[in-house]
Amino acid sequence: MYSLQDEKIAAALARLHCEAEADPERWAHDKTTMSNDLVRMGDLYLGITEAEGKLLYLLARCCQARRIVEFGASYGISTLYLAAAARANHGRLITTEVHPKKCAAIQATIHGAGLTDVVELLAGDARETLSGIDGAIDFVFLDGWKGLYLPVLNILKPKLRHGALVVADNITHSAARDYCAAVRAHDSGFVSVTLDQQELSYYI
Ligand SMILES: C[S@@+](CC[C@H](N)C(=O)[O-])C[C@H]1O[C@@H](n2cnc3c(N)ncnc32)[C@H](O)[C@@H]1O
């Protein structure tokens, strides 16, 4: 058995994926959630799919990432995949979320999944909360507001371990254009590849 198959983690993931399926319906009723305003992004899940989650899990396991950082947890779908990998790697996950209601829900989910010893949630704007962390980082998942990918990467870059992997989601969004240009640049320090909606950048 591997850590994703842990009974509590699997149950939490099944619940969250199921709840996230209501997103399109709720989205249709609340156009304000399309706003760029951080908190008014609302209470939508906007979560990754099971396939994307498993990809994150196996990438983090392959890297043997012990210190993982996530930008944008929402209700914690990706958080659970990353935390399961961190647990298997005897590591820790630092995640971030700005929406107060989501922060409360994540804490409860993490507790229910038995992952409180693995996950630290930094509540608030990640540009502030991540500025304060220290220590080397092995793996980063970017899934908050797309226009902040580059500012967040710039905060984390001095702390990236050589050989770290940075995965950015939804990179076809126009707001992620400057981020993609930066990591793909010849002198970026990254080897970067685009996989459909995700940019995988290996820090050399
Ligand atoms: C696409 S959702 C994340 C989905 C999540 N990764 C998952 O798979 O379930 C983006 C989240 O990022 C959060 N967010 C956006 N900007 C943020 C910021 N500056 N700091 C922290 N969280 C932020 C939003 O509140 C939202 O919940």
C-alpha cells in the first residue's frame, strides 16, 4: 500500500473530488467569481483532476521531495496529493490560501485525513506568507492566481534546491504568459517543458 491509498486520505480525496463536481453549476450562478480579486474568487473548488493529482504525487515521489510548497490550496485537493507524497518522502508540505472560508475547511480536511503533522497552512496572501519561509525547497506547485506565478516564483527561487521541480497549472491562461516566458528563457536557470495545461520546470 502506498500513501495515497491510506484510508483517511483516500476518503478525503473522494469527498473533495465529488464536491468539486458542483463547480460548473455554481459558477454559472455567480459571475463575480470570474473576478481577479483574490477573495472574490469565491468559494469555488477550482480543483485539479484525479489524473493531475496522481501526476503531482508521482512527480513529488520521483524527486523524493522532502520540502514541498504549494501556492493556492483552495479546499485542498492538490494539497492532499502533495501531502501524501510528502508523507511517503518523510517530508513536509507548506501550503497557502487567501480565502478565509477555504482556510478553515482545509484545516478540517487535513485533520480528518490525519495529515496535521505533514502540512502547514499559511493563511493569507502567499506573496506575504511565503516571504517568511526559510530552508531549501525541493518541489513547488503553482495553482493560485495566474498573474502571481512569476512574483511567487521570484520569492521562492533563492530557496530552490538545485534539482527542484516547479509545476505550474493552467499555463494557457493569458495571465501566466510572463511566467512561461521567464521559465522558458535561455538563461532562466530552468529546463522547462509544457505538458498540455502544465509547465514543468527543472531547476538546474
Ligand atoms: C485554482 S484554485 C486552487 C485549486 C487547488 N490547487 C486544488 O487543486 O484544489 C486557486 C486558489 O488560489 C487561491 N489564491 C489566489 N491568489 C492567492 C494568493 N495571493 N495567496 C494565497 N492564495 C491565493 C484562491 O483563493 C483559490 O482558492
